[in-house]
Amino acid sequence: MQEMLRVENLWVSVDGRQILKGVNFSINYGEVHVLFGPNGAGKTTFIMTIMGFPKYKVEQGKIYFKGEDITDKDVYERAQIGLGVSFQRPPTVRGVTLRRIIEIISDDKVDKERVHDFSEKLNLLGHLDRNLNDGFSGGEMKRSELLQLMAQRPDLVLIDEPESGVDMENIALVGESINTLLGKDKVKDPKRSAMIITHTGYILDFVNGDRGCIFLDGNIVCQGNPKDILSEIKKSGYRRCVECR
């Protein structure tokens, strides 16, 4: 399988504090990788660094996307070449409606009929003309983020805790929508890939991961089948991972 993303010896600091410590990682076209780890382990820092947010300072290492060195590219440049992100806690943007942000993101790649269908699937038709995330519940924010990704259609989707703030009834809807986004509700898309951060693992009841990675203290310490990893975490927490390390 052809490699989509490669990260080499990545060291990253935030506000002068070292967070990532020599991470090596790769993901192939069409794969879904699931990132586990306790709070503060570096998972969110990892995907925010891949997306290029300036708060996350690369001290050492390289990031390659579709064969191109993107280590020093700006966020908008990475979005243009096929990277997209769903935030754990997306910001509220007053003065810009959800409909308008979708129009900006899609850049005519997604027609109005498909936007309507996506919005209906995500139960967001009544939110299209509201300010972005203004007064949205946690679940509505997550669905709004997924709707924006459906409009953008990135090649690599970075999803930070899709279950966070979502009630049990809507986790299934979020999971089904991720599968739609990835094209895995029909025939497996050989091009679109995803990295999903999860604490609870509930999303794995709806989305199949190809590989799981455990972050501890700023690095990947274990890789394997996501459901096997989750089962071990449920039994022993991350203590077993520390012992193995």
C-alpha cells in the first residue's frame, strides 16, 4: 500500500514545554488509525502539529504528506493539499453562519443538493443559518465539524475525540457520518485516510480502525489492532503499557 503520511523523529514544544519526543509514524492511503493515551500524552499536539497550527513548534524532525515535505507549510496550504481536522472543542464564530462556512470550504466542490443531503443526515438542516457553533450542544458541534469535513473532502482526516460531549444516542450518528466521510459505508475508499483520537473507544463500535497507537509521555509506545488495544486498556488501564515500555 502506498504511504500517504510519514512523520520522522518529530520533536514538538508548546509554549516552551517539550510535548512530542521523537515520534515516528506513517499511514497509508485508505487506512484508519486510532490514537489512544491518557490526558497530556501528546495525541492532540500530534494532530495539531500535522495540521500546522503555529502554537505547536517543530523543534526537530520532518512531516511528509503525499511525498511532499510540509513541515514548514502554513495551515491553509495544508488544507489546500488535502488535510482536514475536526476539533475536540471547536470555536464559536459569530457573524459567520454554518451555511456560509460550508460554501467557503467546499469552493464549489460539493453542490447544494449534496450539502442539503449531508445536513439532513446529520440533523443539521435547522442549524445552517445559525452562527457557527453559537449555542450548539456538544453533539451538534461534532456533527457541524463533520459536515464541514464532508464539504472540504480532505484526503487525510484528523478527528479529535468524536465522542466528546456526545450523548449515547448520537454517537451512532457520528460514527455513521465518519464512515460516510471516509466512503466506508459503501465501497472502501482507497484514497481517503483518517486518524482518530479516542478516550472512551465508543467510536470503535461504529468505525473500523486498521491500526491502533498508544501515546505515552510524548511518544508512541505500542501499536496493534485497535480493538485489542482498547480491550487491554479497559482491563489494565495504561499501567500495562508503562510496564511494557
